[in-house]
Amino acid sequence: MGERMKTRLVVLDMAGTTVADDGLVEQAFEAAARELGVVAGSAEHQRMLAYVRTTMGESKISVFRHLFATEEQAQQANRAFEAAYGKLVDQGHCAALPGAEDAMGELREAGLTVVLTTGFSGPTQQRILDALGWQGLVDLALCPADAGGRGRPYPDLALAALLRTGGADDVRELAVVGDTGYDMRCGVSAGAGVVAGVLTGAHDEERLRADGATHVLSSVAKLPALLLPR
């Protein structure tokens, strides 16, 4: 195997990777389930919650399309989820993971292009960025709608980051970083030279490796040491 190409573009996940989740996704899911009449503690509720946990990192509307029978129900659940998550953010339940801001700043200072991606809607993503004061911290922020509608595990978000920023000349100059197997599959499908999992979110090292991680880090704070020449 040849030497790894120098990384020029870093595509980072948000919740669980750069932003602390602390159960917010599951709390917002509970609100969506209630909206659709799913009884808390029921077998149906437990089945749905297990699926939400397994598919962390996937576009939220895609998750709800799997869980509910009709497009109308999926959209209703997604609206309830986004509203509940947004309310939690507005209440102050949103924090950067330790070292995330410094890591992104160090990467940009070294000349790399940094893009934040999410499975949330654009308005929710912007709400998180506003709450953290991260507007202007990165070169670009993308949600599934910005990449044609498909989120992870498809490669679209990573490739949209490349196309929109022109931050790399070759997909092997990409680093895709996240806390879920779906992030890893996105990176692998996009042909990224580095597909790095972090252990601050939904999935463990075994799942991250199984889905294609080339590296597994304790947190995003370790990313500059991996990507920048010393």
C-alpha cells in the first residue's frame, strides 16, 4: 500500500463528534414518538428506539420513513423531532465536545478546509451553530438537503463538501470523521483517504472498524495530531 495522500479537506460530523449529544437525539425521538401516538415502554416503542440507536448518523427523515408507514407520518414525526431538538438547544442543552473548537481552528490555521455535516435539517443545524457561536468557525456547514437529499451512509455529503469548497483535487485528500458506522460508510463510499471514528458518541470501536474506519480516536481533539505533519 502506498503512502497516504496529504489531507486537504476535513468533513466532520456534529452530534457525538464535535457537539456533545448527551441523549438529546433520544429525547427528541421520544417527542416524535408521542406525536405519532407511540406508547412509551411498549414493544413498538422499544423496537423504534433500538432502530434509532442503530442508525445514529443517518438522515433523520430517512429513519422516520423506515419507522412509520406513510410519508405523511414520517414528515410529522420529523417535524416533531426537529422542534423538540431545537427546543432543547434553545434551553441550553448544547455544548461543544472538549477540544473540538481548538481542533477545528488548528486544522484551518494549517490551511485545511473544514466542513461540518449533519443528519439534521438545515434550520436545526444553524440553530446549533448559533448556540455554540460557531458561525464562521468552519468553511461550510452542510445538511442532507444541501447534497440532494440523501444523508449518510451515502457519500453525498462528503462529495458535496468537496464540490462546494474545491478544498481537494482528489477524494483521497479527504478525511471523513464521525462517531457512527454510518459516518464511516459515508467516508468509505466517497473514497476518502482517512476515515476516522471517534469514541465520543453513538458507536464503539468494533462497529466503527466494521464499517470501514481507517483510524479510531478517543476524540476529535486528537485529529490534528493524525492529520498534520509534525
